[in-house]
Amino acid sequence: MSSIPFSDLNAQFRAYEEEIRTAVDSVMTSSRFIGGPEVSSLEEELADFTGARHAISCGSGTDALMIAFLALGMGPGDEVVTTPFTFFATAGAAAVLGIKPVFVDIDPATLQISPEKISSAVTKATKAIIPVGLYGTPADMDEINSVASEYGVPVIEDSAQSLGAPYRDRVSGALGHIGCTSFYPAKPLGAYGEGGALFTDDDDLAKVLRMTMNQGQDCTYSHSCLGFNGRLDAMQAAILRVKLRHLPEELATRNRIAARYAAGLEGSAAETTVVPEDRGSSWAQYTVRVSERESFREALQERGVPTAVHYPVPLYRQPVFKHLDSDPANFPVAEDAARRVVSLPMSPFLKEKDQDRVIQAVTEVLGGGR
């Protein structure tokens, strides 16, 4: 039995191949490989897409987080409050700069950081709060921004998975003081290599973010702050401009697929993640929770349905964070999620017959469903 693609980047390339090759050829002909019109145009288009006043492109999602920390003047002795149930970079980018990540548990319905638990983790050393748009759904950003305002600290929105997802009358990426996103190839908006971006409405901060991304330069050979080479190259910018034009349609398709999954799996033992009524999702992943995960994954693989686990190890259990001495008993929801989450195939190019195969395989293994 043939296997269903988990994330069909090849189908996406075939769909946009002519546009992509034209864009790449234009960069090659111009020889403007760093900066230039492709990068500046992408930034303008990203700002328009998110509604942010400023978009600053950079080399990766990890770079975006580090640039944000440096631009805010953060370093050793400072703390950030964040979720333990996310990709490593959210906390790792802080820790590599000597900033201590402080974890709080997550909401059992959404698996996002629990706003109610943030206050108990804030100390005099707290310099930022970092919610993550896990699996494509924004966290409860208004509530988190309110908590942050109470303590006078900025919110850095990690929208690496949720860029473009609606939240009330706004869009993920522009929901905090600074937004950080990733253009890793498998993201809903993915480059053909590494890439990332930052978003802010603060004019002064935007200048510092841009300088930090470019070795701290305010002009050639004049360095007003410390920074590093975090630039996005023009080739990736050109490719991303093509993909950004198609992103709204792709997000709509992802939502249709997610709705079809939800309807087909209703009544099964697959526990779906809740998307609250006041927000939407970019469905970077379609993730359910099951018991006996490994036997479930093996049974689906036998039926030609690939799966992935995002994420099997909460960050406080990572060996590099052992010194934080976090007690797993303080994170019952994250512990449970890490044991049970499993992601199903999701792509705007996932054919209906393959969606049906996924639904059939899950319901055969778990029972129930429509």
C-alpha cells in the first residue's frame, strides 16, 4: 500500500514551479543576493499580511528570537516565562544568551500556555513572556498581554507555527510587542532553506531589531549596538514572495481539511485539540491525543498513513535544562500531552481520497468515528 505524504512540499513546488523559477532566475540575473528589492518587497508584503507596522526578515526563527532578546537588552540574569510544550528553540534561543527560561503548565483544551499560571512565575528578573502559537493556533494573547502589562514586561509572540492565523480582529505574528516567526520549509509559509521574520508596531524598536539583525550597524561600518549576521538572503525572499501570494488560499484549504478530519473523527477515541471560537488556526500540524501512542502509530504506518510526534519531551526534561531543577509534578498537562500527542498528515495539497484514508485508518484502529 502506498504511503500518504505527511507534508507534500513537492506537490506545492509543482503547483508554483513556473512562478518560483522565474523569481529565482530574476535574483540570479540581478546578482543581488543579499538584501535588495526582493528582501525589501517581502518585508512590505509581510507587514501588509499581518497588519504590523514593521516586518524585519532574518535568517531563521531562532535568529528572530535571539534578535528580539538582544534588542530588548536582555542577557544573563534575566528570565523569560514560557511554555514547556513547544519546539526547543523557544527556550533554547534564550538560554544560549544566558537568559533563564521559566516554564508554566499549559491549558488542557488548547495545549497553549495557561495565562492563569503566568503570574505565579513572574519575578523581578522576568523581562519577557513568550507564548507560542502551538500547532497553528494563537495563544490567548489578549489575556497574556494584560498580564504582561500588569508587570510591565513585553510579550514576544512565537508565531513560528501560527503565522497568519486569525485572533479576533487581528492576525498571528502581530499580537505581541514583538512577533517572531520561522520560514522553515515545513511551515505553512516555508522557504527552500532557513528563514524567519520579526514584527512590531514600535518604530524605535524596529530600528534596533534591524540593526541587531545586521551586526548592530546603523550605517556602513558604524555599529551602534551588538548584533550578528541574521540576514535573510534574496533567493529565499524571492521564493517566499511567491508562496506568500498563495498563502491565504492554502490556509483556507488547511482549514477545510481540518474540519473534514474533525467531522470524520468525531466519536472516535482520538482527542482533538480545541480551537477557541475567538481565533482560528493555520493548522501547521493536525494533532490529536491518543492512548498507547506507539502501537497506534505502528498500526497507521501499516495502513500507509505516516505520523509524527510534536513534541515527545517537555523542555524541562531536556538534558540541557536539567540545572533548572523543574519538578514534572508541576506540569501535569504538559506531561500528559507529551505522552499522547500524535500528528496526522496535513498539507493544502492533501487529496480528499487521502484524507479519507487517514480518517478510515484512525477509526479502524481506535474505533468510533462517523
